[in-house]
Amino acid sequence: MADPFLYNTGERSHYGCLGHEVQIEYLKAYVCRPPFSTDKAVIVVHDVFGWQFPDIRYIVDLMAGHGYITICPDFFKGTKPWTSRDHWADFPDWMKNHDPMKVDKEADVVLKYLKEQCGAKKIGIIGFSWGGMAVHHLMLKNPQLTAAVSLYGIVRDSEERYSLLNPTFFIFGEKDHTISLDQVSCCSGKASFLIVHLSYREIFVRNHFHIQKIRQAGRFCLYFSFPSILFRLFNASFLR
């Protein structure tokens, strides 16, 4: 039997969230607002562990603390997320019912909510793993998204994958078992807005779940380092 995903999903199991849950048409979502008024918003697309995963809610709160209305919708629409008890051999079957390239309708629902209910005028998006793939897809299709960050997620099977509509920042791990360096190098040479971040060696020597491993190793903590990268991209793009 294949080993389960080696990720400590209980690391932030007791995290006290700062935001609240809302119902947006047929979607549930977690929202956190900054302590002041703003017209800038960020959509967080969760990874395979779903919208209620404490690590993802931590990211939402972190973004809000830096001045963005931040929302993480349930892109799985109430279906069962992947868990640390599930096995890699079952992942392809699970993905058949959780296609990250079929999120356009949900993205439109969330964009409408942010604009009409939150007064957002400039909206960025960030996604992790499964969510990173969804972000890449949406940045090929939806011009309403001003800027994006995809962490270890990429669309690999589309001829249109290089035609990004707005600035998109990609972060990968050198030893990622799902995204090879050849795929990253191929994209970086063709996509006009694709940036592969190479300066932080600690990121690139890790695998697909490098965030957790780096934190445990006491080395480079991406949770506290990626915001500076992300905020610079969003702020520059929002000013365009």
C-alpha cells in the first residue's frame, strides 16, 4: 500500500481564526477583513486539504493583516477534501471529482461578491498546490484578476498555458515529485508574465510539501517569507 501524504495536518489544528464564515450563493467561504477600509482584495485558493484546513485560514488571516480583504471559498463545493490518512495511489481517482481547471463558475461568484458586497475594485489571487493549478488556469481565462501567485501548482496539459493575462508569480520546489524542473524551465522561457523565483535556495531544495519541512527544520520559513514577495507583486499590479 502506498504511503499517505507525509504532512502534519495537525500542526495548526488549534489555530484561533480571526475571520468568519459566509454563504455566497451556493458556496461557503471564509473571510477576513483588515482593520481599515480598502478596495483591494485577495482570493485564496486552498490546496487538496480544503477550505477549512487551519493552515489555509492562517494564510487568509495573514493576508488580511497586511491590508487586503481576503477570502477562501470552498472550491470543492461541499465534497470531501483529501486528508493525511488518504493514500497517494488513490489520488488520481480523487482528482477526477476535484478538477482544478473547473473553477471558473465559482471564481465568478466570488468576484461578484467581492465587488458588490465588499467594494473591491482590484482583486488578486493566490493558490497552493491544487489551488496553484486553479490559479494558473484562472489567470489564462479571467482578466478581472489583477495579479496572482501560484505555489507549487501549474497547468501542464494545455497549449494555452503560456498565455497569462496578468502578472503571475510561480514558486516551485526543486525536488517536487509532481512538478519537474524541466516543466518549470520550459514555462519560464515562454510565458511573458511567468516568474520562477530562484533566489531562495531553501525553497528549491525541498519537495512538494516543503513549507512544513522547512518549518520543522528551523530553516527558511515560507509562511513568513512569501508575503513580502506577494505583497510587492500585488501592490505593483494594483497600481497599474
